[in-house]
Amino acid sequence: MKQRLLKSALAACVMALCFLAFCMVQFTNADEQISECLNCHRQRNLNANEGILSSQLFCYDCHLNPASHEDFRDAKVSLQVKPEYFQQSSHRFVACIQCHADVARSPHRSLSGVTCLQCHINFLGAPGTHASHIRVRCEACHTDSQFVALDIAGNEVKLSHTNVESLPISLAEHKTTDVAREEFCTKCHASNNQVGAPTMVLPSKSFVCIACHYSPLRMSNPIFLVAIIIAIIGIVGTLAFWFRASVQGEVSSVHRKFQLGSEVVWSKIFSREFFSIMNTIFFDVLLQRRILANGVSRWFIHSLIFYSFFARFALSSFTLLLQKVSPGSELAMMLVNKDSGFVATFNDITGVFILAGVAWAMFRRYVSKPEYVSTEEQDTLALIIIGLVTLTGFIVEGVRILITQIPQQIALSAFAGYLISRILSVVNINWQWAYGYLWYVHAMLWALFIAYLPFGKLKHIFTTPLSLILNYKKE
Amino acid sequence: MAEQTIQQETFWRFSVLQRTVHLTVMFAFIGIGLTGFSMAFSSMAPARAFAWFLGGVDSVRYLHRLFAVVLYLCVVTEVLWLIYYKFILRGNLLGPHSICFTKQDLSYFRDHIGYILALRNAPPPFERFAWWEKLDYWTLFIGMQTMGLTGLLLWFPEFFSRFVPGYFINLAQVLHFDEAVLAVLYKFFIHTTVRHFRPEVYPGDWTIFTGKTTKEKIRRTHPGEWARLNASVQANSAGER
């Protein structure tokens, strides 16, 4: 025992030494390497207000002058920065070249535009609305200009350089939008807008949507609050009912019941039986051995629904975690964007699987009716809710692809959604107007799912694994 | 624990809740210490390596705050437990079973120091929690409030500088760091040594992890509690007769 301890201590020491050596090589010279470049290429110290102000003055030399302009389609467009706006903004202690990163060169022209996300890495962390506006450039909303345009080829919504009469307008004022004002949203979310926005201003997703979609940690809409309250009442009721029974001989004191029950859980977790419980979790809960024993087709139907939901939940939770731990990383941005190839295809495949599972189950219950399948109302209700949630999800996706005019090569990743969008495009309805209502139908169906969770058939999502784990020994 | 009889060799000392809170605090404290010091000593190579390993300073900052929230949730749990103990279980917060300091702890402290200096023959009859156990608990409990407050100031400087002058943020930074050093020194050296490395308990006192303690241990380390247990058992058996 002692020798083993000694050996592991030695191994730990060696590993720690290797780690330290690695640190010394990898990290000690980080600063010196950077300063080598800056030995010749001197610039103002943008980490101090003095450097920032002196850098700003350099730009102001021309851009404060009311006469500074550029020629655009035979018209003069002002390039004057209005200090009364800029000095009021929260960027007043930021140097111009920190946002307009590629203008300090010749020719004096920006190709990339402002680089907001270089500093606002965690832009998805703040209000939940950012995630659904991922293809909208920041300045399109946050600059006080009424004119926005959709660049279909670049799949971007950006500030327009022209007004409704196609006359060039100046964007140099640097007046930012007050995000509390309603016009902030309605400049795009208006009927018959040209940027592919739905007419209705919709709330962001709620955290309960995490079962299938990446969503921010917020309640977002009262319908979800109502659903959660109903669900909590159901859960508390179920737990109260369970704790009415006796626990290890204790019948009256709930405190003692909790104490004894938690003691059992603790002793199982920290004992060798933990591995047999893990065994049960792996085979019976994850691989659903018992359902397989009941029949292959039954297992297939259940798996189509269960694994699809499980995979979607896993991906969206992972996205949320990644977005929190490593905001702005390429992977996080890709996973948050529902139009990115992987996410779109993944969501459509899992959605199709769920629909196929529901359809197959319905077929068995109401058409082929094998003898061993007994149908109760509860089963039908659960199947209908799951089926409708998925179906409306696809319709909402199809309408979104249709109205946002996502380029075909991007939209095709969501193969089912794209197909639906093509079919819907034949129907002559104002889809920008309809989108909001369809979104609410989908959201309310999910709220219904949440509220119904502890009461009907759906509670097996929690109770079946629990009873399998509790009865692990009876194998 | 009146229902336990005198014949038993093992006794329950900590409930599952207390064990869970201790485990959580333990890991969160290690985590918050590692992330915090890797930020405080960001000019040093091992700290940079650690930050790189976690995915950059943003992740370190995020994890540090996550651990802080977890730690503070543990404090909230303890407060809720004390409320539950007082009002539902009808426990006495100044009674012999309580973790709270009482006047008696002062005299026990004096007697204990006397015992250590060989001025007394026997240690005082400690109740369920001895003075250094209470100290361990309350240093962390109170430390969490001050660390939490200075931490919040550093987390939301824009918000707090609406109410307090700007130099409070610098002050918070200094205090946060200094108290972090104090807390880490206390927990990693004094607490660990007193609880696990004393010759009496070396290589470790597992009571807080298993919840179990022995008759012998109670008799030796908490004689007051032992006497009370005996008295209650005797009273019970007398009542049964």
C-alpha cells in the first residue's frame, strides 16, 4: 500500500515537473516576441486614455471638418463625425482604429467595416435576441439610421448607404440607437419589409427550449412561466405522493424519510454498487435493453424519438456551455448559428427521425394494431403533442427560410426545411405576417409539453429511468 | 439522534446534506483558488499555462465566477438549513448541538489552551462542535460574505460605481486578493492540518466524507456530547420501563 502511494506520488511529481518545464518553454517569452515587432513599428499606447485620445485626434483632423466628404454616384456624402454623438457614446474612450481596424493604411478605405465582435466577444451572452440575428451586422440595429438592406449573396443584413429614394446618405455621424426605443426593432420588423424580417417582433427563445435548440438562460415569455409553474406543481405533487409511503420503516416524519432516503443514495454512490447502477444506466436507460426485449420494432420506434431528443438536448446544452466558457470561438459561433451546415442538417435529421417515430407509432396503434399493443388516451395525447411540436417546428423553419431569403446553397443544409419552404412558396400568403403566429403555435405546443410533463404519459421520461435505477438489483 | 442506542459502535455525525455541501465547497474552493491565483499571478509562466489550458483568460474568469456562484449557493443552503433547524426541527441555535458560538466556547477555549500548556489535566468537555470546528465553519461563512461583496464589486464595476467612488473598485481588488491569500492559507494549511494531519487522525479524518463516527471518537473528542447521548439513552430506557 505504502509502496503504491510512494510510486503514485513520484509519478505525480514527475508529471508536475514536466508540466512546469512545458510552461517555461511555452509561456515565458510571450511578451518578448510581441515587443520585437513593436521595436520599430511604434504606435500610440491604446491601452491608456492618453494614447486613445491622441489617436482619435489624428482622425478628427479631417473627420471633424464639415467639408470632409466622399463622392458617391455624383453626390457628396458627408464623412463628418459628429462629436456631440460620439462623445456621448460608450465608445468615447475607444480609438477610431480599434473599431475601424483596417483603415489606417493606403488607400484609406475599409473592406471589413467595423469590427464590433473583436471586443464584444460575448455578444450572445447578453440579450437572447442576438442569437436569432446572427446574420445581421451589429451596426444595422445599433446605428441610428432608418435604412437597412439585405445583401442576399453575402447573406447579411446591413446598413444601407442609400435611402428609399436611392439617394446616398451619410453614415458617419456615429449616432447610436437607444435600444429601449421601439423603433429599434420596428425599422426591420414591419409589414412588407425588404430585409426578410417577420412582421411581428418575437421574444427570444426561453431556457426550456434547450431540449431541442440552443437558447439563452432566460424565461423570455410568460407562456413558458405558466407552463413551468404548472409543471412544478405536478412535480411537487408527485414527490409529495411518493413521500407519503414509508421509507425504511419510517412512516410519519418526512424529515426522517428524507434523511434515510438520502443516506441510501449516498451509500450507493460511494460503494461498489455504483458500477452496477452505471451498468443499469448504460444498458437499460441509454441502450433501452428492456424495450428491445419487448420487440425490435418497438425499440426502433422508441429510439427514433428518444435518441433524437437526447441528441438535440446534448448538442444544445453543449452549445450553451461552450458559448459561456468560450464565447466568440469559431465552434461556438458555428453551433449557435442554426443556418450553419452541421446544425441545420443535424436538426433536420433528428426532426425527421422524431416525426418518423411518431408516425410509425401511430400506424401501429391505429392501423396495423398488433395484439400486444394496448392504446390508452394518454399515449395518443403524448404522441400528438410530440408530433405537432416537430411538425410545426419544420413549418416554422420552412417559413423562415422562405422569408429570410437565405441563399440556396446555405439553405439546402436544412433539407427538410428547404423542401417545405419551396412548397410554401407556391402558396400565396403573406408569410412575413404568418411567421409570428406560427412561431407562437410552435412555442405554445412546447409549453404544453412542459406543462403536461409531470401529469400524463410523458412523465415516463423521468420515472422509468428512476425506477430502473432503483430496481437495479432485481435483474 | 435520540433513537440510537448506547450499544452502537458507529454513530451518524453528518447528514447527507452536510456531506454534500462539504464536498461541493471543497472542490469549488480548490477551483476558485486555482482560477483566482492564475489570474492574480498572470505574469508567471505556470499561471499562463493554466489559463491556456482552460482556454484563455475569459474561460478562467468565467469558471472563477461559476465556482463563486456555486460556493455562495452552498452558503445560502447553510442559511436555509439553519432556518430549517431553528423553525422546523425546533433546534436551539445556542444549544449544545448547534454550530453557533456560545459563551461557553470562551471558557472551553481558555480551558483548552490551559490543557495544551499542561496547566490542566483534561481537555474541556466539548459538545457536538468544538471551538476550532466552529471557527473553521464561521471563518468560511463570514469570509464568503466579504469575498462575495468585493467579488461582486469586481464583477460589476460599472454598476457599483454608481453608488460608491471609483477607488472602491481598487480597494475591492486589494481586499479580494488579500483575503484570498488569507482564506487559502487558512483552509489549505490550518484547516487541513488540524482536521487531517494531526497525529491523532493522520492520514485523514473521514467523518465529514462518510458521515460516520465511532463511539471511541466521540468519547475522546466530544466528551460533552457523549455524556448527553448517554443521559438521553438512559432517560429513554427509564421511560420505557
